[in-house]
Amino acid sequence: MKFTVADLLDQLPAAEPLPVAKLEKALGLSLKGDKEHLRIGLEAMGRLGLVELNDAGVQRLSNDSLIPARLRCSSKGFCFALREDGGEDIYIRDHQLNHAWNGDRVLVRITREGGRRRSPEGGVQCILTRTTTSLLAQLDQQGERIIAQPLDDRLLTSIELPSDDSKHCNDNADSVVEVVVDRFPVAQRPAFGHVTRSLPINGGEAADLDLLLTKHRLQDRGPAPRATPKAPGGHNRTDLTGLPTLLLEAWQGKEAPPLAALSLEPLEQGQRLWLHAPSVAERVAPGSSTDQWLREQAEALCLGGQWQPLLSAALSKACGFKPGDSQEALSVALELDSHGQLLHFRFHRSLIRVDAVASEAALSALAERKPKSRTLAAPLKPLKDHLPLLEQLVALGTQLREQRLAAGSLDLDLPLPAIDRLGDLHVPAPDASRNGWMVILPPHHPHAILREAVVLAERALGQHLSALELPAIFAVNPAPSAADLHDVVKAALALEIPLELSEEGDTSATELAQCFSHSERQRPLQQQLRGTLNPVQLSDEAGLHMLGGATTAQAPWCNPTLHYADIWNQQLLLTLLLEGKDRPSIRHKTSVDLAADSCHGQIDWPLLAAGVLVPYTEDLAHGLSERLNQRHRQLQDFSTDLVAMAQARQAEPLVGQTLSGTISGVQSYGFFVEVPPSQVEGLVHVSSLKDDWYEYRSRQNRLVGRKNRRTYMLGDSVDVVIEKVDPLRHQIDLAVVLPEGEVEIEPVDGDAVDRDHAGDNGNAPDAD
């Protein structure tokens, strides 16, 4: 089938019926079989109350009882539907899954309301989008049947294979197979698929990367359309070639995306910060084949020492800035007062010339340089004439960071481990992290400076588009819930961390991070805090962006080489600058400046012709923001797995060795330990603690021995032995090394049974 239920619904307007012929054309259906599948799908959706079919066509219906959500399952069989509207998660029993798999986007109907300590329950009514179309699996031959067991144990299913795939069973011990799902389970018919290839488990770094790309269905990237980038028009461009401009670069990987450049001008009562973004939108026609291809890719992807770029090679070359060359850009002038507060802004189609590139090595040398030194380190010599500007940018970056943190943003000292194969993943992207927090960087780091400018520039565009009531893709980041923060507060108080709380016992995430920064248990506490933070989401509606310190709106546009959402917003900005009406009619002599914040509140006429806005409103109505969010989650899962795989490979040679680690989490079934230098996290299962019976005290975040009163609590140092490493599932089994002179004891009567099941049903007593 060439379309999903989500694709179909995205094409249907709610206001009026859409003729079936137009729907077929919109979905790209020409074959008789595909059109028959559409008819069957529409009839089924009609029974669910999603659409109405009549002689005029198909119309989408509003059904508040069906809740859009994404399915999240665990290896134990527990499944929850995570609501897209941010409401409470819905528990789905196995017989209510209706063949939905982990990660699928579904429509859920609540069958039982939740209570004070119980989640609501529901059932899957419709699968909007299947996430898993191929997977990694191990083969199991059961008589004449060949069964693929997914490597991901959150996929609570198996796949039947044709008998011809039995040839792949011979080398199953040293490899896994890639399975394409040809038919998802329907009624009594199981899922069916076929093996496309075998992949080695221990084939080296390149083989590991191939495994992960295959696991996340990223190995086959269609070629970019053969189209020459458009030439940006030179009319009405602001000539900024005489303005000293610097590129700040930290990425070294192959095909690393080109980034924005910065300039700085002094003012009488402050300074003007210029950010110059690569003008990708001027080279890509909206709706063109290149635009559609970029939309499908959605983001650039870092693979460690190399990149899977968003832009084609030709487009990247045309947009990237090179020292000494004049280049078209989209720029914003940000007027700041002496305290770094944003006063005014104005957007420009500009022409710039980059004077020099400031690398991480150059900025490190600048940080180490003595104030009155007459000599220059080698990395600084190409920047000799621009050192004052570079120092001013460092100072401004520090000032802007302080402003951002004061507005409620959050920086955490949780960098990735120092593993060579992670490459550019060590360096966070120069935009507001989609994780809901930012990694602390040294003030002289290139991206520490650049990201503060990006946050400010994207806040300016968000305010501008919101004030002009134009459709846009906004980035939203709500504050964490008080209940989630309260759990972190309880954990901190149990560890005797001094906290300043309000009369209601509340505090903010920023205040917690500041308190934790002075604790010996800083890292595990910040990890607990990280778990409460809401990720940044793309939305059709403006809203709070806590990470960027924006109370009204934030719109991404500064990194079009990294994210398609930035390209789309650039296209909208260009439409405003080139086609916007700056006066009610040509007879009015007084006009407003549509590129600046001075026009806010001055406009009472349509800025753009209705037809001009139609493509933008249709894109948003058809779920563009949600599709970009889905793609981001897929790429983020890949990046997480890439880091975990690198950590597991670092741990493999250490099997059998005793190492000192830090407890990073405590649960009823055991505790997790982070082991340096790779910061790999492994589990000490409660069943391996044979010196005593351990009670789980959730409020104190610790395990306590019933007889010897030994405790294992968050942030404790503990000696462990790495017993087993499974790099494919990123699972590390650890065992505690008892102090010298102590021996294991035999459990009494029922203790052994309880201990064996503690991790399965969580029935260890909570003795608070």
C-alpha cells in the first residue's frame, strides 16, 4: 500500500468533502489495485467515524473520543499510549493492542478512566502509521517453519518467513538478519516478511554503523533530484561585505554542514549583533522535487566521523560561506542594550563576505593567551586582525547565556563520553537542543558563542511571525511538570542536598541544576533532572520555549543545513520580504517596515494575498510539523543507539575486570552503575546481591539490606565487575564486589524465591 491512514487523513479537509478522484491524485494512486485499497480503507474509516463518504466525496470528521498517540512498549509486555496532546499516558493491555507495535502512531479510545494512582486504560482503534517496516532479527527454525525473532524486545511479535530463508540459519550465531515486513498481522494471520541480507555482529566499526543504520531504517537514502540550485536574486539586497564577519567552526567530520556567520557593530548604548544564515530557501523552490526530497530527509544526521547531510552536495556548496568570497545570506540585525537585552531587530536579504574562520583550536588558544602577550599561537595567526572582534563575541556569548539562564533556560554538565568513534557527536549543534536542555560548554567554544546568537535570532523571528499572525513552524518547550520535579526534589532531600523551596515545597528546574552543581553527586542528580524535562517539539502554534527563554514564540530558521523546518520558515520569511504589502494600497504614501519589529501593531490590512499563503497553510494542515517531529524521533533514537553501541564496544575488553563506578539509578529490581571512562551504564540485578535481602525504598532512592543494613543509593561509589556485554542490545551486566573479608550468605527459606522474581514483578517491599 502506497499510503498510510495518517497520509489519507492529512489530505482531507474538515470544511467540505474532497472528491475521491482528487484524493487519489493527491496520494499518487494510479493503479487499479491501489485505488481498491483506498476504497477499502475509506469504508473501514467510515465505520470508525473518522470520515464520511457521500456523492460529493470524502470529508474528515471530528471524533473527540479517538485520541492520537504513539505506542511505547517494554520488553515485559507493558504498553502505554503517549498522547500527542500532552495528556496523561494511557495503559494498553495486550489484548487491546489490535496488532499495533511499539512506536506506531495510533488512535486510542479510553475504556476506563484513571484514578489517583492509576493510569487510564484504553484500546487501539486504528493504526495511523506503522513505524517498523523492516527490522533486525535472529532466526529460529521450528520444524518446517522459519521464524524471525526481532532483536528489539519491545516489538512483542514474531515474523514468519518463507522456507527459502532457511539458508540464513546456518550463520545465525555470528550474524543477524535484516527482515522486511511484507504483511503486518491482520485478524488471525501473523506478520509475514523476508530476509534481505545477513549482517555480521563483530565486523568492526563500519559494520556496527551499518547495523544501526539498518536497525533504524536509515541505510537506504534515495538520491537527491538532479536539479541545479536556483540563483538568488541580487535586487534589494543589503550589502554587508564591508562588515567584519567571522565563521565559528567546531565540527571536523566529513561532509559536516555549513553553519551561520556572525558580525558585531558597536552602538552608542549597546551593540548590534548580526547573524548571517545560509540562504537555502532562495535556492530551493517551494513544492519542487528538491523541496519534497529535503522534506523527506528532514534533518542532517551525524554518524560520528562523517555526516549524512541534509542538503545535496551541489546545494551545500552553493550555500556554504567561504572566507574571502561574497555570498548571499539571510541576515538579522539584533540591537542589544549594554546588558545584552534585545531591543529591536530587522531581517535582511544580504550580501556578506566572511573574513576568517575561528576554529575550536583558535578559541582555545585565545582563552590561554595572556592579556599582554605579544606572541600569537599558531591557530591565532590567521585571525590576527580579528582578535578584538573575537574577544567581543566571547564576552557577548557569556552575557547572552546569563540572560538565557535567568529567563529559565537550563544547562547541564552531561557531555558525551570521550570515545573517538563518536566524532562530531561530542559537539552539540548550535541551536536550542531538542532534548530540552543544553550541554555546558566553555565560554570560548565556537558553538557556545554561536548557539546564543541562534537562540536570540530564532526568538526574534518567532516574535515577528507571531505578531504578524502568519502561519509558521514554531518550536515549543513547556516547563517540566511540578509533579515530576517534586520526585527529583524528594530524591535530593533524601541525599541531604540543601534546597531552597517555596511555601508549597516547589522549585524550578534551573534552581535544582544550580543546587546540584555544588554536590558531589552532581552527575546522577542531573541525570534524574534530565528525565523530567520536556523535549522541544515543532508546532503550528506559538508557545513557551523554556530552553530559549522565550515566553511567546521561537521559530527556527538559522540552521537550514541541519533542519528542514528552518528551510520552510526561511521560505515564509522570504515570501514576507518579497511579496508582503507594506501599506493598505498604493495610494497610501506612508508605509511600514515589514522586515522590522517596528511594524508590530501597525498593520490592519492583509499582508499577503490569500493565494500566496495557501501552500503554507496546507502544509501545516496536512501535518508537516508532526511528520518532522516523527522523523526527528527516529534520528534521535539512532544517535542514542550509536552512543550506546560505542560505549558497549569500549566495555567489551573490560569483561572480568573490577572497576569503580557511580550509582546512576535505583529501582526495585536493582541499580544502575556508570563506569568510567566511557560512562557506560550497566545493571546490578537485585538477584546478584547474595549477601542479604535488599528492600527498595523508593522515596529515599536506595536499596537497604534487611540484616546488614548496607545501602546502595544514588551517587554512591561502588566497585563492580563487568560480567557480560551485549553490544547489540546495549546491555551490560554487572556484579558488586563485596568488601574484603565479607562473604555471600545463603538466603533463608522464601527469600530465594522472592529475590529471583524481584525484577519481574517489582514486589520487593517499599519500607519507607
